[in-house]
Amino acid sequence: MKRPVAGLAEIVLWVRDMNAALHFYRDLFGLEVISPPELPIKFLLAGDGMDGVPEMIVLVLHPDPSSAFPREKSKRVLHHLALRIEAEEYEALQDTFRAQGLEVRSGIHPVLKGVRTFYVDDPDGNECECIAHDPDHPDVSKTGWSSG
């Protein structure tokens, strides 16, 4: 049987403050809002995708403003999401987050080889992993899975 899944189309996140979430994903990551301005749900283009279906992050205001999202990772439903970053943009993106006063945490991917990773939390506490294929960088793990 052929694999029916061709890729990941969208990740939908509950947000408490749409402006803060847009600042993080649109302004800091540079994702383009592709939904009409009047639509309260914001669709952001994360990648070209294929066959007319782009890769998207979708931001939806949580319907219950009185409830709080857990900040402790062990109590969250979403462990983290990951975005593929161009290797030449990797360090500049880290600097952008640090300039905003956000904590940038380094990591080593447990499976992929030839990649660099760092983590930063969005305004609602969702951890965002940034992965760049950069096999020649000295900090890159040389073990793990590789498609090439």
C-alpha cells in the first residue's frame, strides 16, 4: 500500500492574545498571513507544501478567556512544534529572539544527523523547535537518520 500522507498541511494552535501570537509567528519568524484580514482565525504560510496545499500554522483565539494554559511542559497537550529554518538564517533568528528578551535554548536532535536545533517558547508557552540542515557546522550531531 502506498503511503497516503504526503506531508503536514497545518498545525492549529489555541492562543490567548492574537496580537502577541501574530508578533511571534508573523513578525519574528517572518511567516506571511494568508487569510483575509476580516477572518478572526489567522492562517500563516510556513512552507510551500505541494499540490496547492501549503504548510500552515493556524492561530485560533481560545473560546474561554478565563482559563489559563499550563506553563509547565508536563501539563501541556502539545509537547512542541518544529519549524525548518534555512541554515544561513539560523543564528540571525536566534539573535532576533534574544533581542526580544526570549530565552533561546540549544538542543541536539535525537534522530536527525547534520542538523542544528534551538528552542524558544511562544507567548502561550508552546515550545517551538527550530531545525536547520547544516552538516558542515562544528556543533552538528554526526549520528542519526539521514534521508541522503
